[in-house]
Amino acid sequence: MGGAMTDASGSMAKRLAEAVELRDFLRTAGALTLADRRTLVQQALVLIEQNYVHLPLKAAMHAVNPIQRLRLLGLRLNRQTETTMDPEWRFHTELSEIFHSVRDLHTNYLLPQPFSSKIAYLPYQIEEFYQGEDRHYVVTRIVEGFSAPGFGPGVEVTHWNGVPIDRAVDVNAARFAGGNPAARHSRGLQSLTIRPLRIHVPPDEDWVVLNYVDADGIAKELREKWRITDNLPPFVNADELTSAAVAQGLDLGTDEIGRAVKLLYVPQVITEQESADVAGLTAEPAQPGADVPTSMPGVFRARSVVTASGTYGHIRVFTFNVNDPDGFVREFVRLIGLLPQDGLIVDVRGNGGGHIFAGEFLLQTLTPHPVSPEPSQFITTPLNVRICAQHEGDPTGQIDLTPWCASMNQALETGAVYSGGFPITPADGANAIGQQYHGPVVLITDARCYSATDIFAAGFQDHTIGPILGVDDNTGAGGANVWTHELLKLLLELPEPAADSPYRPLPGQANMRVSIRRTLRVGDLAGTPVEDLGVVPEHRHRMTREDVLHDNADLLDHAGRLLAGLPVRRLGVQIGAAGGELTLRTARLDRADVHLDGRPRLSVDLAQETVTVPVPGIGAAQVVRVEGFQDGRLVAARTLHR
């Protein structure tokens, strides 16, 4: 039996009304000529052979040869004619499989219109939980307006098209990219019910038969057709020559699915344009159990959570995919300032990344130590050398590749595989405002954390900010900066056109993305690549039924227990009205050092929680930095800009 759709409200109703069945959509999809297909394969060869930074790593780790597969596909296309060529869906499937073979969620074939703006979906979402060592699957949400007798959140799924559900997830996982087993399994589950056609070929089946056990323990069956509708548009245009596009580190699949989830299940957070304007929002601290309103509801959810170990702040960071990383950090700082100061849970589960600056700028707000952005490397090919030379000295005002140029030229002479490593994120921006939260911090990750989020999690661990609590054994392990084919074409053609550019316009609004610069760890793991290795958490939590159905209750209790075992510190700094003295309000600190405009000026022992001291020259200082110590260790800092 199947479910029924009733009237839904608002924009969701309109989209549901416009949704079509998969079979009807495929009848009208596809308009590529044979010449178009040959162009796509030739351009894929350019990207993989001459731009792809992870090619040696992927060939070694996964025993794949995407270049040879592309050459063979091109050879077959050269033997075909317009009347004998394969169906278009088969071409898309094969080209997608070649890109997926390297297990890199940054390196993708993006299908042309009419696929690129669409999602295929089933009207329910499935998540997993554990009972002991046994994994179970449960429906957690249904699309507004959908109903079926005995079906809804809480029913346990047993089979998918006659296959035991755990096996069905693994079979699905094998079709999609993922650099480690945890990442592949997670994406296999994620794509069971939502598939962005921009990055995934359409489902093979027209409908899905789901077997489940309802609340009364009765086994039932639900048959539902795949539906096709428009997805929400991306917030950042990765094809334009902007800092957001150039510094992008994004799992496009997770980003597309994240927007689809908002559309299907939480349409109330959809806004035409999320603004950094906080006028009219509350400035009152959050009450226990309450949310803090945010100007960026699609990016943050901030609240005070009551756990068995105490009341703590919890901030969910859904994405780093923003155009303005400074505005992103300002809103984060505003929100955590209204949360409990005895401990903070930063939750980045399901965050597919975005602007690398945004992730690395955020680190400084949680640590007293200087932040070292991760260095990145190009693979040294003649084409990459040309691109770097074209943007030596920042002629466009958007990207300066000068730091890489000398090592790229030298590498061609010495045979080195990679350029020197230099940070994408500017170090001054990563340290502009300094520490803003002085309580202990726990980071929660999962296998869907990818790209800029992998980089953020690696920086969190490398700078020893706090413990990482993972609901999976690893993050998604995507350690790279990603550029689209269109952006690469622009970079080679600006500021002056390149007469012999190998990049050609792609037909049908198709596109491709490629990992262009790989990132390396800092700190104790300095030089270790993030790609395929990811970030391994210090603590592991298996999601429970209570977690997936009741807002992560057990997970937050686990995080609360970790916070309860960590010291709570305070460092408040106030410059006197007359401008000649400094008042410090501290907890768990025994010494404070004062720096004016980068120069040390005063060191004071803290015998009590509130201390007022004269500081010569403070009235004329532009930047006042106070560093707090305990037993000789730097444990807190506060920076004031005047």
C-alpha cells in the first residue's frame, strides 16, 4: 500500500504540487549530442590529469585509474554515431562512476539541465541508532502533508525493496564516494531517501517498497514512488571569481541534501536571504532549555541545554557555506555570548563545509593560543603552474597565488610532486579577535563532516581546544580546496585571455569540480594530509533511539559529562573610565600578562577574583591583550580593540 498527500502549507504546498514522478521526469530529460558527450569526457581528462591534487593518493589507496577509464570512454564515443550512441542516462551513469571511483566528494561530475536543479526524494527520512552493538533504522520525519496508516516517526524499518535494511544501506553506500568506511556508510544511508540529481544519477527504481514495524509491533509494507522537484538554490555561486568561491571547501552532495531537508522538513527556516543584521533580536542570556534567536537560522541553532551534568550552551553549525566569513563569526560570537558560560557544545554533525575562512576564523574564538591555518599544496603540473603565474601578485583583486609560484616552478625542475605548503586562510584574519569563550568546549562530529568542516575539526584538535566526541569513527576525511571547471576557466583567462586555454565551455549547463589544493595538519600531526584520513575523535557515542527521536538527548548528556570534568575559567577585562587602569575579573587564573599594541607592558599575580591595576600607556593603546595563566600555562586570553 502507498501513502497519500494532503494539503500542505505555504511554499512547500506549491513545490509538492509541482513534483512529478521519476518515470515522467526521465521521459523528457536529456538533450546532449554526441559532440557534447565527447566534450565532457575531454574536459574531465583535463581536470583529472592536470588539476587533480589527490590523483597519486587515490590511485595508491583505492587502486583506481580514472584517466584510463576516461580515455576508454572517449574511445567508445569516437566509435559511435548520433544514431548508435548509448542512451543519455547510461552516459551520465558511467561518467559519474568514474568520478566516484576516486572516493572524493570534492571531485564530481555535475549533471546538466534538467537534472542539475532537481532532487529525487521519498516522503520520509530514515536514521540509524544502536541497541548495544546492534544497529537499527527508524523513520524520524515525514514530509508535511504525507500520511499512511500506521506510518510515521518512530516506526522501525526492516527491509528495503526486499533486502534487509542494513545490507541495503551498504549496497547503496558502495555507489557513492566516501574516503573511509564510516563516510561511505553515512552517505549510503543519507541518499536512501534524498538524491540531488545535480550530483547523483536518478534512482534505478521507479518506486521503493519499505517494510516496517509500527508502534503496535505489527509488520507492514509501504510502497512509494520517487518524486522529482526543484531544490532550494545554493547560497554561494562557486563559478564566480569571488573569495568565497576561491576558498571553497564543500561536499556539494551534503550541501544539496541539507537544503533539500530544509525544504522538505523544516521550511520555516527558509528565508530569501539570511542577513547579518541582528537589530531587534534579543540580547538577553538564554534561559535553561531555551533557544537564542539568530539572524542566520539556516546556519546556526543556539540554545541552552539542560543535561544530567549541568546546564550548558549548545550551538549547532549547520554549514560554513557563507559569502561573508567575518559576519558569520560575528553572529557566532554574539550567540555564544548569550549561552551559559560554564561549558559549550559545538555541534558540526552533517556540516558539509563551505568557506574555508569561516571555519578557520572560528577557531580563535575558542582558544587563547594563536591559530595556525592549515597549509595547502597544489600538484605540480604545467597547467597549475600557468594558473599560479596568471595570479601572481593578485591582478584581479580576488586571489593571490604568489606564495605558491616559486615552489611550483622549482618543483617542475626537481620533479617534486607537490608545491610548498601555504595557508589559504590569512593568518591575520584567523587571529583578528582572539578568544571569546573561556569555559570548556566539546566538539561533536560525525562522518558527514567534510571539507571546511574537516579542516575546522582538524584545527580544533591540532590546537588542543577541547575533546572531540564523535558519533562515527571518523569525520568524512575531505581535506582540500575545491574549484569548479568554470572557475578554473576564468582563472586562466583573467586578467588577460589565454589563447591556448585547454578549458572549453561545457554543454547543457553541466559542470565539474576538482580538488585543487590539498590541506595538511598542523601541531603534533604537522604535515599529515586530511584527505582520506580525516579526524578521529577522542570519545565515541553511539546514537540511541532517544537521540534520533528526541533531539539528541543521550548525546548531549554524554557531552555534558565531558564538560563537567573540565575546568571553568573566567577572564573579564575592563578599561577604567579615566583610561589609566585595568580591572580584571577572573576565575582559575593565577597570573595575567598585559600587552599594549603587541608589546608586553605588565604582569600581575592574581590573588583574588577581581583586581584593578594601573597600566602606564593604556590610554593611548589601540589594542589591549590580556593573557591569563594557571601554573605557568596560557589558558585564557582577551583582546580589546579601541
